[in-house]
Amino acid sequence: MRLAKFLAHGGVASRRKAEEVIRKGIVTVNGEAVTDPARDVSDADDVRVNGAVVGAEAREVWVVNKPAGVVSTAREPGARAAVVELVESEARLYPVGRLDADSTGLLLLTNDGELANRLTHPRYEVAKTYRARLGAPLGSAALERLRSGIELEDGPTAPAEVRRLGGREIEIVLREGRNRQVRRMVDAVGNRVVALRRVAFGSLPLGDLPEGAARRLGEVEIARLWKDAAS
């Protein structure tokens, strides 16, 4: 197994982030510093990051209903709470993608770097569903612009599935993951997002999970997420 994949499976980071860790020169294999992510290793090798042993740990995937003010990081050096603090697990979990601090709803945490990479890589176009409360009712022309794609400063967005839920509420399904994308798209059509909640990630709905609560996914649910990212 390649070293980057080994670190991802060991819960150190996603595979892409593991490659960055390796290139920093803080990973050793059998006492030797290694900077090549493609280096082959096995369970028989002594692999360490900053001196800490990396071993296989049971795969875990959790769904969290993130409250506002909680940040989507594994650790938070400031005063705000980090989302991993909402999960009672000894595993080295990290978020699958992000929700900005002001947004709420479904966030996945896992120590399976391969699954995290699949779910967030643009190639696999895994759907993420949001519900947004707007500052004003959304007109038909603005609705069609959101559906067709919006020109943002970092390029045009892909077409989105958008439907009205009420006078000032919409549901929007994205298959890309740019920073604060829903808010920026709504700003671009002359409106603003007052509140934003993610209600589904791929085939997994948030359901009735209380805000601030977390639950570990079962094997059937995890298999569905793999299927979501199989295209």
C-alpha cells in the first residue's frame, strides 16, 4: 500500500492532505524519514508521524447536526468549538468537507481518508442539499439564473437544482464544493442568505437528528455513500 493511502487509512488525514504531511518530512518508516507519498508500506512497517505510531484503526463514519458557531475543523485554536468535540469517539476523526461557521446541518466526520476523498472530489459530483432562508422573496428570473449557473469571481458555477419551499425559502442541490458557494450565488442574484442548513449529503438525509447531536453510521449507510461516489 502506498504511504499516503496508509496514513489515510490510519486516520491521519485525507489522502491529499496525507501527501502534504509526508512532503513536510515528518513521517518516518522503520526509523527513516520519507518524503515520497508513493513509497510502499505494509502493516509490518513501523510508520510514525512526528514520532507517533500510525496503525490501522476501525473505520468510523459519523453524521453531526452542526450548530451555528461551531467550526468545521478537527481542532480549533480559538475560542469557538470544533465539530469533532460533538462526537464521542477515540478515533482520529476529521470533517468531510466543510460548513462555514454560520451554517448549520449535516456534516460527516470520518477516519476513512479514501471515503472522504471520494465524497469531496469534484470528479464524483456527490450531491449536497441545502435549505436557505433568504432576505427577500426570490423572483423567477433569479431562480432560473441559479438553476443555469452563476458567474462568480472564481468562475461559473455548474447548473444547480433549485426549488421554492416558501416565500423566502429555497432548496438547492449542488454537486461542487466551493467556499460559501450558496451564499455567494444568492448574493450574485441580488438577494442574501439569512440562514443556511445542509439537509442531505448524497443519499444520506439529516433526518430528525437534534442540533448538536451526532450518531455513528451503520455499514448499510456507509455502503450507500460509497455508491454515491462511485460514478
